[in-house]
Amino acid sequence: MKRTFLLPIFFLFIASLYSCQEIEEKPNDIKLPPPSHGGKDVLDVEDFSVRLTADSLKPNEQGKWTILSGLIEDKVYFSDESDPKTFFHGMPGEEYLLLWELWKNSKKIEDTVKVSFTPLETEITESKADFHQTRIELHGKEYDRGKWTILGDYKNLVGMSTGTYKPEDEYPNIKVYGLENATIKIIWTTWYGSKSASDTLEFTSGEYQQREALESLGILDDHYYYKENENGDVIEITMLGVGRAWIFEDLERFPELQALKHLKRLILPGNPLYKFPEVITKSYHKLTYLNLSHNKIQNLPDDIGNLKELDTLVINTVPNLGKIPESFGNLKKLKYLDLVDAGITHLPESFSELTSLDYVDLNLNTIEKLPENIGNLKNLRTFRGPYLSKSIPNSFSDLSALEFCFFRVNGPNAILPEDFGKLTQLHTLWLTGDYQRLPESFSNLSNLKDFSVGNTSGLREVPQNFGNLKQLERLNLTVKLTTLPESFGNLSNLKFFILSGEIHYLPQSFGGLKNLEGFGANGCKLKELPESIGQLSKLKEIMMVYNHLTEIPASIGNLTQLHTLVLGRNRITKFPDSMANLANTLKFLAINGNNYPPSEVEKVRALLPNTEIITYLEGD
């Protein structure tokens, strides 16, 4: 009985269990959206951004990325925080935990993603031309910005511009100019946000190279400016008016210029040089030719004497060289010296030791005196002298090879040495100064062809045997005499003769000047012309204004080559009938300002119908 009763109860219990299970499982019949994933973790990303891979959004879904952990600064951000596949930008060397939140129907699902970036790295790449021994071109891998640091002594660093201005050491591309035979450590540091990375390079230089110097001068491979010998050494540089030539005067910034030690000719006229380049006397000891004219150089260096091979030096038209250094006398091979208008104020006694000198031009300089022993310059043939305060020293007469000479003495009573006539090779002599006499030896200048003395109150003494200068072709004298020595008639080769100052008469021997073509004596107070003037058959021009002439000798009619006769402002009262012989040759006659009556004018016009005749000028 008990067993039968219990069985129905057991089955009822089991049935109730099954009934409960069915009730609890009914909610599973409602399908919810699958979980949203933020995507896979991305580790050790080499760039600073990565595309995220969260599930794409479905209709009515919204999402958002946020950063749970990791360094956050301006460069850390999502390109679009609501885009499941946005780009995330992070910092190198950092790990980030990112949260992706998804909303649909007020329900939120979350997932996290790990992203890590490799540390910031940079590098220096280098390049240089084959001939570069002391310079190197570098490129630093750059992010936001960068900076170069150089440890050790070097010359210069030049940033190669990319179109923006920044300090030289912040350009990623640079050229480093080193010193020769030196080692430097070069560090490039770059930043990405607050992160930085560096790379280091060690550079050991060799010796300065000639082509490096040419490169600095901006003339590399332009052979218009330089020449090389068969060994490839630079032996000549010519930079006329080239702005880059200023580099020669800055040896501190451009020490590679020392490599041009084979130079023989350096020509730098018309450039912005303000001082004599130090590198010349320091390194260019093979120079034979140097031209620094038309610059702004203001002195010569004390070690100018180092240029012992120099045979030509041209430094004209510069502001103020001042005193020539004593070492100048060491230029024993110097043959040609041009220091015109160089502001020279003093020549040292050592100047007399330049015994190879052949040509000297000191014109337009003002100095007190010449060196006492200048006569030692036995090879000097041309002397274009300065303005002197004192007369030339006696030793000047020892310049036995001298052929061409001029100088000016500004002081009173200028004199020539008594033995000046020893200069028997002299063919041209122009004196400017208050000379009042010529020494007797002067007439020994047997080869003299051109002689002039001016800016004087007038010579009071002329050697009686002046006519011994039979080679004279041009003569310009300022005198204060009654007449000239009779020996003047012996100057048979004289072609042009100009007189100034005061002289009353010409010697009767004047007619001996058989080759005279031009004669001038303006303002000399001449009282008469000698009859012998008619013997000058080659005379073509006579200029005699402001004298005291009262008549013209009849022999004037014999000058059948005469084409110009100027007799203005004399005291002439009549003209010889013989002037009719000049009717076919005389082109111009000036007789203005004389004392002749009107009838004489009519007479002259009749005698010379083809001649232009001037009878009046303003001021007569």
C-alpha cells in the first residue's frame, strides 16, 4: 500500500521540474545583438599612427573611442573618435589602452584594445665629393624639428635651406666645414612632440684641398677664373670685380684658402677687399704676380717681404697704404711696381735694396723724400715718381739704366744733383717743381728726346751747351731769361718746342731747328722774332699769344708748311707783304687784340683770301 501511494507523488514532482524548466528557458527566444569588438591589439607600430579595426557600425548604432592610459599630449588623438576604423595617433615608445564603447537601443557594450609604438629613432646620412677632405654634407632624419651639436673644434656649419628661415644648426641638411687633420663628433637630435632621439657621427678630416678653396670662392670648375698646371695645381686666379673675392681677406672663416700654395699669379682688382689678405703672405710664397688694385686696402702687412718670388706688384687706386713696411726690401726679385694713387706716405730705406726693379710708378702719392740710397737700383729703367717735399737725393744720378723719369717736388727751390748728367740712357724727363737752374752736366744727357720742366717760377740758368742734346724731339721749358743760349740752334731733331714764363728774345740760331713742326710761346713777353725763323721749313704751327711783338719778320713768308698762326694780343702794327706766300697753306690766322690800323686788316685779307682770319675775340 505505501509503495503504491508514493509513486504518483514522485511523478508529479518530476513533472513539475520539467514544467519549471520550460518557463525559465522562454526568455532565450529573444535574440540580442552580438557583442561589439574593438578589434585586435596592435603592438610595436613603427609609425606614429595606426588604423583601428573595431566592428563596423550598424544602423542605429553609435560608438566612441577614448584613451584609458598612456602619454597624452597635442600629438595624441583620434582622427575621428566616433569612427570604429579611425586612425589613432600616438607617441613613439608609448603603450596605450583604448576603450571602444558601443550604444544601441540604450544598451552599451565596451571593449578595450592595446596599441604600442616603437621608440623614436633617427639617423645621420653623409655624402661628400671625392676631393673633400675637410668638409662633409650631412642629412639628419627629422620629425618636428632638430638640432646639430658639434663637439670639437671646427670652422663653420652651413644649413642648406629648404625655403624656410631657421638657425644654421637646425636645418636637417648641412655642410660642415672642418679644420684640417682634426676629429669632431657630430650629433643630430630630433623631436617628435616631447620625445627625442639622437644619432652620432665621428668625422676625421684630412688636409685642406685646392678644390675646396675654389669651391669656397664659388669658381670651382669655371676655368675662366683660374688656371692649373699639368699636375692639376692651381697656379693662377683672376677675379676682376667678383664679389666672392672678399673671402680672401677672411682666413679665419676660410682657412682652406691656404691650400692654394702653388699660386704664381693672383689678380683681384676691383673687389670689396678692405685689408691685405693675410693668406697671401702666409701661404702664397710662390707668387710672382700680384694685383690688388681698385680695392679698399689700407695698409701693407709687415710680412710683405715673405713674397720673395714676386716680380710684379700692382696695388693702385686704393685709399691709404701709408708707410711701406721695412720688410719690403726683401722682395729682391721685384721688377715691376705700380703703386699709383695708393696713399703712400713713406718709403723705407730698404726700398733701395730692390735691385731687380725695372719699373716703378709712384705717381699721385705724396711722400717727404726718396730713400738716400735709391741710386742702388741699377736696373731701374722707368721711374714715375711721387710728389716730394724734398728734392731727389744725390744718389739718384747713379740710376745708370734710367730711361724714363718724372716726379714732382712741392718744396721751394727744387734742385737736381750736379752730376745728373750721368743718366746718359735717359730719353724722357718731366720735371715739376720750382727749378731755377739746370746743372752744367745736364747737357750730357745725350739720349734725351723729351724734356719738360713746369710749375716753376722759371729757370734762371740753362747750360750754355744745352744744344748738345741733339736727340731732343720735344721740349717744354718754363724760363725767366732774356734769351736762350745760342747753342739752342744745334737741336736739329727738335720737333715741338713750348716756352712759358718770361723771355724777351729768341737766339738768332733759332733757325737751326730744321725739323721743328710746332712752336708755342704764350705769355712770355717776347719782343721780337728772329729773322732766322724763316729757315724752319717744316714749321706747321705757331702759337704766340700775349707777347710784346710789334712786327713779324718778312721771312715768315718762307714757312710754306705753316697752317696755323696765332698772334693774338700782341702789339703788332703791320704785317709783311711776304705773307702772300702762305695763301695756299695757311688755314687759320689770329691777329685779334693788336695795334694795327683797319687798313692792315684789309691788306691781310687780300694777301690771304683762303685763310680764316680772327680779328676780334671777347676780351680784346
